[in-house]
Amino acid sequence: MIILTLLDLAGAVALLLWGIRMVQTGVQRAFGARLRGFLDTALRNRGSAFLAGIGVTAILQSSTATGLMVTGFAADSLVGLMPALAVMLGANVGTTLIVQILSFNVTAVAPILILAGVAMFRKMTQGPRDFGRVLIGLGLVLLALHQFLSLLGPYEATAGLRSALHFITAYPLLDVIIAALLTWAAHSSVAIVLMVMSFATRGAIPVEAALALVLGANIGTAINPLVEGATGDDPAHRRLPLGNLLNRLLGVAVVMPLLPWIANGMRRIEPDPARAVADFHTLFNLGLAAVFFPLLTPYAALLRRLLPSRINPADPSRPRYLDASAAETPFIALGSAAREALRLVDVLESMLSGLRQLVEKGDRRQLAETKLLDDVLDRLNGAIKTYVVGLDQAAMTDQDHKRAMEILRFTTNLESAGDVIDRNLLGLISKKIKRGLDFSPQGQAELLGAIDRLLANIRTAAALFVLDDARLARRLAAEKQEFRAIEANATEAHFQRLREGRPDSAETSSLHLDMLRDLKRVNTHLVAAAAYPVLESKGELLQSRIRTTPDLEEAGEADDPHRLVP
């Protein structure tokens, strides 16, 4: 009988965890990309970062998920440590909001939520369908809590259960450790706090023990980002999750000796044990935020001293020239950023060289190595963006602002060119290898010639970024017409083969044509990165390809979006 009851309790806990997981995955599928983008945008100052942490975590219902996202941002140098710490303070508050809602008796709406969720999941399109998953998850959470309380009812007076709970709850430190381990294993402080509320509601544990368990849950939820999010050998990647864990440990150390008095106070303020647990959970995190929010700047500095960055010369994604001490002198800092930006040229050139070898040989190992270079581009671009945007705007002249925009435009276009190679061109090469296809000698030569043109254009773009030479800019801009001609000739040849009824070459011909189109897109990014800024500054670009005069119409000229002024 006891075994069956334990299985029933375990089933209720599993249902609770599954319901919470459905809420989290439903929100991530429906709004995940927008939430990540919103969080990225909000990481500008500590105030907006704190509010964003509350909002995103309240929606996701997982401070662990928010912590992993922000830890990834910090590890990739996309956000500073101070605003990232502010996000975590907000996330710790945000995760308490669902506990506040569920501390009220809302079990009666569970069937309605599940019914509405199933209807949306079965009948709606992708966005509303995923939100239906959220409603189903909330309904399952409420049913699991109701079942948990129902199962505890007949056994709350059992001597064995009372004795076991009395032994556990007699030692607050043991309560903290047990709750921390359970929360770490469950990946959800919400689930553990809800279970604690259920025990407290039935009187199975005293309020003081319930508050100690809540403290443990707050520690446990800070462990996962440290274990899972802080990857790599660089200690700097562990600053954010360790900082979040340390402020919680400090808060628990301060509150633990005061628990008897806090428990008495909570009982007087809120007689309902479930509400008392939920209120303490929220007040603890609000208190931590109030204490640490004004101290984030020195706290971040302390974490940097404790966990200094490990410079690995062999890591190509590690910035080499972004000197933090030069940030107070913008024109010097911009020179450092420009020097770092030229490293993106080297990485992109390596990607194209790898692509060239793949067109010739199709080596799977070479494919994997080339794909890794896109991560290097992304990290370098993110580090340069953070460095330039973080410069003192008031100390910058108009010329400094112009140069800053040129650097950001250059690096963004090179990173976008890398994305085209990674997501499109390497994907096409992978398809070719998997299907055992081979380009014709003429097609392979054409692809290799286009890649060689791009390699030359990359070097021209790098020279333009440094020299600001109008002649070079016109030469690079003219390459757009060359790639249009290459694509047009290849398209005509493709349709000619189809007209001749040569289905054996149709697949490789289509693959060849797709690759040429993507190579043209890479070239477009190079022109936009280096040629257009120079030509625009010298007044040699038109702003539209729309014909505005009868003379042009009669001439039959096809204007480029940024056609050179004759």
C-alpha cells in the first residue's frame, strides 16, 4: 500500500514537472526568437536589463532558461557583465510570479485550460498552436497540485510520514541542501516551491521548514547555468553564473539565522501557509535585488578579478586588439576596432579557401572545419559591436561617429557573408557529398573561377576599408555586374540542358546554379561593406533604381540599386 502511494506521489510530481516543461517549451516555440531578440536589445543598461529579466522569465517560467541565454550572450562577449547580472536579478524575481498565481485556489480552471489548449493545438496554425501547448501545461500543473494534495490528505497523520518529515525539517540546513539538490535535478525551482507549498498547506511541515526549503530551491536553480551554460576553458565564461550563485548563497547565509523570527512574522501577516511560502519566495528575491542592484558595478569588477580572462593565442575567436583602456579616447579605440575588423577579412578568406577545396575534393573533414569558422566570425563581430557601441558617445566627434558606423557596417556585412557561406553554400556542398554528385569539368571550373574572384574581392575590400580610395571602390562595385553576368550565363545553360532532355545533369546543374547565386550574394555583401561607403561619401551613388527621367527610359539603362553616377 505504501509503495502504491509513493508511486502515486511520484506520478503527481512527474505530471507537475511535465506540465511546467510544456509551458516552457510552448512559450519558447511561440515566442523564443522574439524573446531572445528582446532580451538582446534590452541589455543596454542595468534598469532595462532588470525589467527584461523579470518579463522574459515570467513568460518562460524558468530562470534557468533565462540564465542560460544570458550566460551564452556573456560568453560570446555580446553583453557586458554588469547588465547581465542585472538580468539575473530580474530573472530571480520573475520566476516567483507563477508561484504567486498558483498559491491561490485556481484548480477549478484546470479543465478549461486543457480544453482550450487542446482545441488550439489541434486546430490553429503554428503560433497559436504552440500557445495551446502553454495552456495544456498550465492545466496539467493545476491538476498535478490537486492530485498531490489529495494523496497527502489520508497520510498526513500517519506516524511514519510524520516522523520522517519531522526528522528532515528539524534541521534547516538539511532542508536547504535537500531542496537545492532537488531543484538542480528537476531544473525548476517553480516545481519544488509548489511542492513545498502543498506540504505546508496540509500541515505536513512547519512554516519555518518550508521557508528553509524555499531558500534551498533558490540556490538549486542557480546551479544549472553554472554547470550547463559556462562551457569552455576560459574562467571568464563562469563570471555571470557564479556571480548569480554567490549572491544567492550570501542571501541564504544572512536569512538562515533569522528564519524563526521571519516564520513568526509571515504567520502573522499571512495565515495561509501556501501564501506565506509564495510571499517569502518573492520577498527574498526582491530583497536580494534591492541589496545587489546598487552594487553591480563593484560586484562585476570583483568577479573580473576573481575570474580573469584566459588569453588563448590559439583561439581565433578571441579579440586581440580591443583595448579596454583605450575606450576613454574614442579615436584611438576606433583604430583598435578597425584593426580587429580586419581579422574578419582573414577568417572570411579562410572560409572561401575551404569552400574552394570542397568544390575540388569534397572532403567531409574540411566541411566540418570550414563550418567552425562561422562561429569565429560571429564572436569577433559580436565583440567589436559591443566595444564600439560601448564607447563614450559624448566624447566622439562627427568624424568619430562616421568611422564607428563604417566599422559596424563593414563587420556586419562580413559576418552576413559568412552566414551565406555557412548556411547556404556549405549546405549545398553537404548535399552534393551525401548524394555522391559530381560537377562537370566546365561547371567546376566556373565555380572555382567565381570563388577566386571573391577571394580577390575580399582583399580589395580590406584595402578599401583602410585606404578610402574611390578608384578601388568603383572597381569593387563593378564586380556586381560581373557576377550578374556569370549567373545569367549559368541560368541560360541550365535551361538549355533541360530543353535538350538531359535529366542526368539536371540535379548537378541546379546545384551549380544555386551555388553561383549564393556566391553572388557573398559578393554583394563585400561591395556593401567596403565600396558603397566610399562611393556614397564622394557622391558617386544613386539612391534608387527607379527611373526618374524620360532620357534614362529612352536609353534603356537598367540601374543598379546603388548605380554609379556617370
